[in-house]
Amino acid sequence: MANGRNNDEIKRLYQDYVAKELDRSRLLQEKDDFLKAYFAGWPLLGVLQFLPSLVLIVMIAVLVWIDPRILHHPEKISTPAMILTTREVFGEPPPVVIKRIVSRTGPTLVYQKHYEKHPITIIWIFSGG
Amino acid sequence: MIKPWKLCLLTMGMLIGLTVSAFPEDTTRIHVTILTASNFGSDFNLENDAFRDQLLNLFSYTSYNQTDKFFIDLPRAKRQSRTLPGGYEFILTLQNKESGRILVQAVIRKGGQQYVDTVLSILNPGVVFLGGPPVEKGVLILVLETGY
């Protein structure tokens, strides 16, 4: 009987102790203090900090609504881009035609340029190749 | 005594013969200008001011010096050689001439090394810039002009 009464006493003391330790208000306060010490608080603007992102999303949505093709692959071009050849730039026939070019020292470069109605042909030899 | 009309005919014949021999039909004259281009300084030593603008447009060198210029008369199928600065040899050969175009072979070589061997069909008048062989403090640029 005495042991039973002691056990109850101990049990009651233990429950009081745990109850005090798990005091909700104190626990919540300590939790908040911990979070403030180690984590950034909620910004002053709150939800408004996401406003620029929201504006961008809305703009993209508007663009897609206006022209959905921007989300699609571009259409294939059936006619390739026109590149003016020397004949078209300088007229028939080309002013200078390179029949053959050989260099033992390195690569060569040949290009023609339209300069004030007088087409000029440049042949350049790169040495050390 | 030779009769006057025979003498006149003989004189005319001689004059025509001399004219034809002085300007053979298959001879082409090419004007060659030799330039040295470099990035040392900013000198423009050119007799022909028209080259200045062309060189500025075509190349990125800062200095151009004209070292020589000459005419080369090219008879058909005969090599004409000239010495260039830096010990180079420049050889031109007229291979053909027809329909307002000339077919010319241009060779630049030094010692036993051939820098370029090219065959060009040029419409008269025409301009060709041939460049790249290195010389002291720069490179050579040859300006070939035909029909001017």
C-alpha cells in the first residue's frame, strides 16, 4: 500500500514536471526565438515581393495568347536565302577568274570586293603553313 | 632610178612594218606596283592616291610604302621576270588573249621555294592585289593593273 502511494506520488510529480517542461506558451516562444536567430524573417512587403515575377508571367502569357507561334518551331523555309554570286554582283562575266592557284608555303585566300564600280580581286598567301 | 610611186609604196610598207613590229598583236602591258605593308608606324608613301583608300578598305596594316613600279610587256608564251624586294622573283607569262580577257600566269618564288603559282583570267581593265610574301618588317603587296 505504501509502495502504491509512493508510485502515485512519483507519477504525479513526474507528470507535473513534464507538464511544466512542455508548457506550450514557453515552448512556442522558444521556437520563435530560435527561428528568428537562425532564419530570415518574413519580408516587409510580404507577398508583394513576388509582384515582378507575376508581371513577367502575365506578359509571357499575353504574348503567347497574341501569337501562339512563338512556342512552336519556326516553319521551314522552302526557298533558300539568296546569296549574290560574283556574277550577279559584278555582272557577266566575272572580272577576274582564278583558273589555278598553288602555294608551297601555306594556305591562300582569294576574295573579290566591289570598290567604287571597279571590282578588285585580292590573292593572299599565308606563309608558315 | 626608182619611180616616185614605187618609192612611195616602199616607204609606206616600211612604215607599216615598223608599226606592226613595235606593237605585236599578242603583247599585253601590265602595270605592276610594289608595296611593303607593315604595322610599324603609319606612313603612306604612295604615288597613286587611289590606292590609299583601297588599301585602307582591304587590309588592316598601318603603314604602306611604295618601293617600286614598272610596266611589263608580255608577249605570248614568254616569261618575263622581275626581282622584288626581299629577294623574291616575280614571273609573269601571258598564256592567252581573247575576247577582251587575258590569261596570265603569275609566280612568286624565292630561292627554291614557290610562294604562289596562279593562273588568272582578267577582264580588261582589271586590278588584282597579290600579297603575303614576308619581307623585313612587313609583307609585300603587288598591285597588278591591266588595260589602264
